[in-house]
Amino acid sequence: MSALRRPVGPVFWDSCETWSRDELAAHQAASLTRQLARVGRDSAFYRRRFAELGLDPRDLRAPEDLARLPFTRKADYSRSIAESPPWGDFLCIPRERLARIHFSSGTTATPVPQFWSQADLERWADLYARYAYAQGVRPGDLFQCLFTYTWFVGGLGATAGYQRLGATVIPAGSQETERQIRTLFEFGTTVLCGTPSFMVHLGETARGMGFDPAASKVHSITVGGEPGGGISATRRRIEELWGARCYDAYGSLEFQTIGFDCPDQSGPHVAEDFVYAEVVDPDSGEPVPDGTPGVLVLTHLDKEAGPLVRWWTGDVVCRDSAPCACGRRHARLLGGVRGRADDMLVVRGINLFPSAVEQVVREQPGLGGEYRIVVDGSVRNADTGLLNAIRLQVEAEPGSDPARLVAVLEDALKERLRVRARVEVLPLGSLPRETHKARRLVVEP
Ligand SMILES: [Zn+2]
């Protein structure tokens, strides 16, 4: 696979991590000019879009000019695939030059493909190596990859990156929990990657088997694929369980990969040499200042195969471009991804992301790791369909008092989030466990 590369020093993998904001802006402007000219020429979708707008891509010279282009949304992409199956018309290189195709999960819609050239895969591996290096991983570390390899980008992406850095990789996947634990203890695994749900499940199962996860050799855990890594209470739970640092990795199928936690752990740094990031108001589409939540919109700066321009991620973030204590100058997404704009619930006029509920649940002692938010007819106004409350299902650890947990949680949710909840406390192990991506928001008509 990928060739080994050497870091630029003991702290940073790539010199671009500490560029000044001016150096970064110059890099972005030059890359965008090149990329838009190429996309406008080679991608049938964007060629058509530029023509409809009467724009010559060569006229777009500064990042601010991007605002003259509409957002590219998932619906645009799906339509392109449906109208020109199976490849769609976003591709910028001949089909024969594609090195990799990954697909969307297909849980909510028909799976659609995304494309990488060989150079794109090298870039991706190098970004992953950059993240791992920032998180204290070094050549010789033993890395057990618990992201799944099937129909998901995480497994192969992490594998290539950690190999490039010089770590030893065990491509374990997300199945066979007990075998994972035996392997981890027998071989002395030092680094883990997986979904936050699986990291909690793995630790709890290890304890049940008589192993102490905190006594393992694991020192660094990278989580992704779910919002949990950005929720400080969830991260703390994983850190306490494993006696290791837990870092958030932020990516998506379309932009693999976007950002990573540094040792400061205040929110992922966006790889701004790789993507141009805008944060916009979800309704008006206008840019919002740093510190104000908005939807993240991304443009590939150098992707070859299927680059995207002004991609509407749907993820709500809060950007901070101030220097970080770690020395990196790439902007951070404070507190990680707050939630999907689509998953936001409105309860009696209050905007509520499931991640905010998770924060409250995880901080409460006496509860197991799982929870579920249920939205159904029992919490909707029968006439308007609007939500009056949420149902929250949690699990009690043996020995805790269910009635007290109900009262404490209902109070905490009202106090902290101004939301009324009907809390149901179930015995430990009642809710489903997922080793890949957990589905904790259940919306019923
Ligand atoms: Zn930092």
C-alpha cells in the first residue's frame, strides 16, 4: 500500500499545519482557481451548472467568489446518478482511472457511489497519518482498526493512514467482540479506532470477561462515524473506561476525511489545506461569523476523481479560527459536530440536537452506556403534530434507584436544555447494541 512518509518534526506531520492564516489563504486561493477551472472543464455536472449561470469558471479568482455558485446538495448528486446511472456526471477523470469507489450506507436512500483516483487515496492516507501523529501515534504502535471494512470508508482509510505512519495494523473490523478483546490483550494493542458506541461496548464486554480495559496497553483511541467523539461526557466515559486518550475524527463519505482532534481536544481541526470550509446560516445560506452555529459547506481544493464544490454537509458546527494551544492554525469546530440539520428536533419552539441529550445522559452516574430518544404520537400535539416533549429511554446500572434516575434526568433536561422529557428507565442490556453506527433517534409517525 502507501509508501512511508517522514514527519516534519517531533510534533507536526506536515508543515502546512502551522502555516499562518495568510499563508493558508494564499494556498487556498491558488488551489481554488486551479480546481474550479478543472471542474468547470472536466465535470459534466459543473460544466452545465456554470453554463446555466452564464459564468466562466476562470472568472472565479477569490474564495469569496464561490458565493456566486449555488450549493451542491445530496439531492443534486442522487439526481445525477439516477439520470446517468450508475456513475452520474460529476466525474472529472475517465472511469478507467478510478482507484476506489465507496458507497453511501443506504439506510435512508438508495446507495450512491463516491470516487477516488490513486492520487486521491494517497492524499487521504496522508491526512489520516497527520491525525494519528497529532494524537501521539508513532512507528511501532500496534493499531487495531475496529471500523468496519464493508460498505464504509473508515476501515480502509484508517488502515492506509496508520500504515503510512509506520504503525503495525490489525484490520479487525467491527464484528466478534470477544475475539477483538482476546486479540487486544494477547498482542498488546496500543491504538484503537472505531465508533464511540463500539468503544464503550468493547470496554464493557472486556470487563464482563474479566479483563480490565484500563490495564490494557491502549493509549490512544480515535472515534468517528457518530457524533459521540465530539460530546465531552461521552469522550470522558471512554477515557475512564480505557485509561487512554480519546480523540474525535470527523469525516463523511463525500469528504474523507475532514478534521481531527489535536491533544488540546477542544474540537477537530479542519484540514484547510484540503478543503475550503464555509459556515452558513441554514435558512439564508449567508455566511455566519466564527462562534455562531451554522451548516458546514465544503469545497475540495485538490481532489481529482469526483470533486465537489460548495457541498452542503448538513452538519451544524461552530467554527473558531483563532490559534489553538497546540500550535496548529487550521480552524477548529468547537465541540465537534453539534448535529445534523436534518436531525434537529423542535420541542415547544426549542431547537434540540440529540447530541445535547447525550451529553446530559452521559454525565449522570448510575446509568449504562446506551440510551434512545423516541419521538412518537405520545409526545406530539394531536392537532398540529408539533412536539411537546421527548421520550427518553435509558438503562440503570444494577443497584441504582430507577425512580431517582427518572427524577434527576427529567430535571436536568428541563434545566439544561429547557425541554420536557418522559424518561423510562430500563434494566441494563435492554436497548440494542450496535458495533457499527448506533441509531439512537427513533422517529415514529
Ligand atoms: Zn489544536
